[in-house]
Amino acid sequence: MNLAYLIREIIESDNSKVEKIIRECLIEYGANHDGTAWADPDLGCFFQVYQPDNRRYFVAEDQEGKVVGGVGIGELEGVCGVCELQKMYCLPEARGTGCAQMLLDAAIDFAKDLYDSCYLETLPNMTRANKFYQKNGFILLDKPLGKTTHFACDVVYIKKLKGEK
């Protein structure tokens, strides 16, 4: 099933909506603790955090205008030429509808002109997300890259961006 979603850059009034989506998803997967996005000091300040030219946060709106998901791209601290796919979450109602693919496509489209590769961290119990990332060309790594605060996210991937269309 592929529903129509509007993928757009975040606006300030989306901050609390996206934070709520992320917190609900983290609770769903038992990840409401330190070492995950749950403890990020910038959670809820997406519009402000993603203002620099090398960062972007996209949201997905359903046909009624409800924000149902989001994804960010930001530099991976300590690793030149590598960005990080950040805070990609969708509400259960948007999963399996093509929403995540549209969000990922927007993020990768933005990132490929600025970065050589895209890194991400996730949890092993997010099995559908792991399959999704692998289907989209992300390669499992043996160990984390760069400096993030997500020490509990022990599944890490990278995707080459240069040469992507």
C-alpha cells in the first residue's frame, strides 16, 4: 500500500510533533533510556538544530496534514565526508505505506551532494528498520564510527553516496 505523503523540510511548529513521534517509537521498542535519541538534549529543537546548510530534517505529512514521520541528515562528528541519518521514525500507521522510503529518498537526495557516505545507528530489535536499511544499500559495519551519544544503538550501517542518482 502506497499512500500519498507530502515530504517537506521541518518548520518550527513541527518540533513537538516530531518529538512525540520519536518518544512514542522509542517506548514501543523499549529504547526510552540513555544511549538512544531519548536522551538527546536537542530532542524537540529540530527546526533550530537543522538550520545549517549541511543539515536538514524532513517530515512526512499524511493526506489530512498530520505529521507521521521524519528523518534528519547531519554531519558525523569526527569523520570527514560522512553524514549521519538521524532520528528516522514513523508512526505505526505510516509503516509499510511507502512513507519511510519517501523520507529516506529525500534525505539521501539532500546528502549526496554534500557527503561521500551516510552512516546510521539503530537497535537490533528494530527488525523491520534493519531490513529496510539493508534493502536500501546500507552495509552492516563491525563497529561504530565517529562520535555520537547513542552508545546503546549497537547496530551500525554505512551507505556510499557518491555515484548515487
